[in-house]
Amino acid sequence: MPEYLPTAPYRGTRDFLPPEMSVRMQVFGHLYDVLERYGYLRYDGPLMESAEIYERKSGQEIADQQLYTLTDRGDRRLALRPEMTPTVARIIAGNAGSLQFPVRWYSHPNCFRYERPQRGRVREHWQINADIFGSESPNCEIEMFELVHDLLRSVGATEDMFRVRANDRNLLSSALTDLVGCTAEQLPQVFSLVDRWEKYDRDTLAGQAETIGLADKQFEKLGDVLGAGLALLDELPAPVKEASNLVRVLESDAAGLVHFDPMIVRGLAYYTSTVFEVFDVSPENNRALFGGGRYSDLAGMFTSQQITGIGFGMGDVTLMDFLATHSLAPSPRSEVDVVVIPVSEDLGGAARQVATRLRGTGLRTSTPLELRKLGKELAKADKAGARAVVIVGREDWDSGNVTVRSLATREQRQVPLDEAPTAVAALLAE
């Protein structure tokens, strides 16, 4: 007996059958439309890069635990991309001389991370990335926040379904050193602790703070700082606030787009000031959906030219969970709008002529690949979601006519061949 290979995909990856793919493409189409209306241009890059760019740019967790690596026949260490930012840093650096900064770019790559599959996390995901390169203006932050709101609105979300929480790492650094009393050497570890603050209980956090070297009073003050909200800004030095783009946003007419939150840190190593995360506020899915931030030297490992940027990555897994939680996912599209059915094999060419005319007007049109009795073909067309059929019979065809039939009402009428596209379109519009 033959030994068959398994049909399940590799753990942490997914198959998308046509109905699910239809839902995804509808959602992504709305997002692409918003991005392009803002003036963002689409780019792409290779699936594999030198492993070194992720080890230097993506942070220790990704580099040490999540990279899929391989060595090619030239003994070069490569990795499947876990994210897109190092790739776009390389592309920007390599083409900086021909670009007119600032530029707005977006992409939609699939990315790979060796993680334990769970809700919201898989090993292969697709992520929409949107970035502005080459500008330090706070208008970039404002546009990012506006873009986030418009992207979510485009898939049916309302403002009460999500919250954009933002921080500035420089503001937090000042709070940690000036108010909590952390040393410069402790800051990276305290940042990591802050990033985990909402995920662990107080005793666990206190134990981790002790390991870092924070005294009990410092731990208490850290809790006060992280829970202070906007009031924290009143305690920070004026020069630190004056240098913060986020503070400028909070003082502008765009302040309502974002909520200042000292607990937002983001784990990736290249963020240097503004950081933000978008949260689902539903108790059923109370989690971060996606996030991003600003990097002061995007391309520093590729060029001496300092290129700033700001952007975010919106992953497909958490986005689809968000849509499901709020009953926003669209229904799969039908296979076709109309089916052209010849009543006999010798009319197959005639049916293809009719189908060509219908497709030329934008109608999704199919013809039978293996002709069966008319009743069975009508049932199959109905099951495929078609709302109309065009029946090609011998007498009709010889007279220059076809029969247009509604699958909803079962009403039908003969029309001249030239009028078939108009007749079908009118029926579909009912």
C-alpha cells in the first residue's frame, strides 16, 4: 500500500481556499485603495536576505530565536525575511541618489518567524507596510495616525472599536532617568520590562525589576510613571518635550487621533523616538493589532547618509481576528456573475463568443468545460453564485439571438446577440 505524504500545511502556515482568499482580497483591496489615495507607491523586495541584516537591525528575539536561516552553495548565510524594514532600508540606501525625498512607499510581503503558533501568531504571515522616508517633520506622525484611522474605517471599523496608543522613547528615557532614577546601562532592560508591563502580574514584574537592579521605591515610581498618562509630560524637562514630534502632535488639531501612553515601547531595535500601537478595545480580543514608529537612521548599516523614516506594519492574522470579532469580514464573492450555456456540444464555439462579449464589459463569465444536461448546468450555475445565465440554442443562434435567464426569478427572454451584455447587466442590477 502506498505511503502518502500528509496534506496538512507546515505547522504555523496556512492554506487559503477560494472563499477565504476572496475575503482576504476584498479586505486588502480596500487597504491598497486608501494607501494609494494618500500617494503611497508600492514596492517589493526578495524573500531572502543576508541573515546579518536581521541580526543587526531586528532585535535579539527575532535574530536569536525566530529566524529561518540557511546556507547556500556559496557558503553565504541567508534568512527568510521575518519583517520588511531591513529590506527597505537596503533598497532606500541603494537608490537614495535617485529618490526625491520625502517618499511614501508601501508593500505587502509574506514574512516568516519561527514562533509557537497561537491566536494572533503564526509562522508565515502577510503584512502591509507603510513608510515615509526622508523627513523629520511631525506632519509625518500626523499622516501616519490619519492613515491608520482611514485604513481601519475602509474595512468597516468605527472609532469606538480601536485605539491608537503612542509614546516617544526619548520621553520615556527622560522619565526613567530623571524620575525613576535608572542608569543609562539599565535603560534597555527597563524598556523590555515596560514592554511586558501589561502581560504579567505585579509580583512577576517586581521580580524582574529586582533582577535589573531597581530598588523597591524605583519599582513603585516606575508604576506611577507608566500610569500617569498625559500628566507625565508636566514632570519632564522642557527641552525633551520641545524635541518630541509626538508632543507637537498632541498640541495640534490632530491630538484626537492618538492617546499618549507611556507603556508603549515596541520591541524592535531600530525605533528611536515616536512609537505607537493600535489596540482592539473589544473584551473578546483585547490586544495589540499592529504598530510602528520612527527611526532616525534607517539605512545606517548600508550608507553614511542619514535617512530618517516613520512607518508601521499591519499583519494579516490580527487584522482578520479584529474583523471577525466585530463581524466586519465581508462575504466571499461568488465564482461568477453569469454562465453561458450551450444546449449542445456543437454550440460550444458560439457560447465562447458570447462569453467573450460579456467579459469585455467586465462581467465575470464562465462556460461549461464538460457539458451536461441543461437542468444540471442551471443548478451548477446557481451553486456557483451566478445570478444570470445565457442559454445558446440552435434556433436562437441561427436567428442571431440568445436567451437571458434570471436564476433568482426564473424569468427569461430572447435578446439579439449584440444586446446580451446590456440585458445581463440590467438583470444583475435588479
